[in-house]
Amino acid sequence: THFGYRDVPVGEKQKLVGEVFSSVASKYDVMNDLMSFGIHRIWKRYFVATAQVKRGDRVLDLAGGTGDIAVLLKNRVGDAGEVVVGDINGDMLRVGRDRLTDRGLVRGLDWVQCNAQALPFPDASFDLVTIAFGLRNVTDKDAALREMNRVLRPGGQARVLEFSQVTADWFRPLYDFHSFNVLPKLGAMIAGDEGSYRYLAESIRKHPPQRELQGMMEAAGFVRSGYRNLSNGIVAIHTGYRA
Ligand code: SAM
């Protein structure tokens, strides 16, 4: 890859998040299917299908993990385009790269271990920056949003796909039961790690809801920011543009 690595201080939360994802890396994909009944695949497809991107574009997928979003993005930018997968966790990147190598899907993908809060890329170097199910794990979200803005070219789009606040009252008890009872038990059974999945459920509840995140994107410098709820607000897609 054309980019160097930059050393960044690792805070306490970052360390915890690191342990969580190292622990779940090998079971990450199957757990996503089980936890969301496979629906995460539909959210991800919709997220990429509605992104502002064209053939030949250069795209950064932050917190890219095992590469789900990157593969979808690669189809959209084509052979002339380039997708950089940035993630702080080497284990997640390794699982992703191995999996995509097995499927013969490595050309035009770059894997860069980096912290979203301090990106090792020059200003205005991407046409699109995405982050899916990643922002809530970042310690300093404002810094990450500012960095996303910085590395975008003027007019370029940032997209955030993240768990958000459920909008329908009737749905909330079901959703809470799933998150705090079913999910940690699934984690214990499948990944042998109940604690990590309890952390995930808690991190979803602590994440800023739709309006607040929109305000944070504006504060980070994005213009024309907006969001769209999917599945009753279980997740939301936020967009903003570099001025
Ligand atoms: N985007 C992938 C997907 O949708 O399947 C992976 C999402 S996974 C739930 C969250 C990812 O965020 C993990 O791979 C984790 O290592 C990464 N992450 C957490 N904190 C980060 C940070 N500060 N900078 C970059 N990546 C980070």
C-alpha cells in the first residue's frame, strides 16, 4: 500500500475494544448472521447501493473489519477504483483478508491497520469514506468524524451505518430482550465469550441517537448532513459531505 503507519496512543477503552474484537474475530461473521437473523447483510447492501460512488473512485472503509462492506464497494468502483480497508485490529483484518483471498477477491483492496481518530492518509485523498458498525467503538467519535472529513475531497461523501435508537415503542421490549438476554447467551454458546457480546449490547445503547449524531457530523464540518432509519431505527444511515 502507498501509506505508512502512524503510532497512536491507545487509551483504556481502545484496549478493551481491542480485546473484544480479537476475541470474536474468528466467529465474527457467523455471529452477525445469528444475532441479526441475517438482516445485517441487507442493511450493508442498502448502505453501499445508495452511496455516492462511481467507477474509478477511491474509497476508504473505516473499521472495515472482515471486509463485508469493502467487497460490496469494490463491485461499485470496478477495476479502475480502489478500496482501502482501515481497521485498528490486526486480527479482524487478517480474518477478512484470508476469507477474501479464499474467494479470490483481493485485487484492488488495501488493508491498513490504523486508528480512525488519527488517519495516516493525506487530506482530500478519497471520494467516499464509509464506516459501518464501527463508530460506536471509537473512543473519540468527534475526532474520528473530523478525520473522515479531512481525508475526503471537497464534495465527497461520508456514510455512517450504525445501531441507533428504535423508533417504535411496542418494539423496544422485544429488542431489549434480544440484546440483553439472547445475544450474550448466543455469544457464550457460539463464540465462547459472553462478556464481549454483553459489551456490544451496552455499546449500542450508549451510542448517540439519530439527531445527536447528525449534530456531531455537522460540528465535525460536514454539510448537508442527514439520516435515514432502517428496520424501525435499529440501525440508521447517516450521510454528510465535505464542503
Ligand atoms: N465494518 C465491519 C462490518 O460491518 O462487519 C466491522 C464492524 S465491527 C462491529 C467494528 C470494527 O471496528 C472492529 O473491526 C474494530 O476493530 C474496529 N474499530 C474499533 N475501534 C476502532 C478505531 N478507533 N479505529 C479503527 N477501527 C476501529
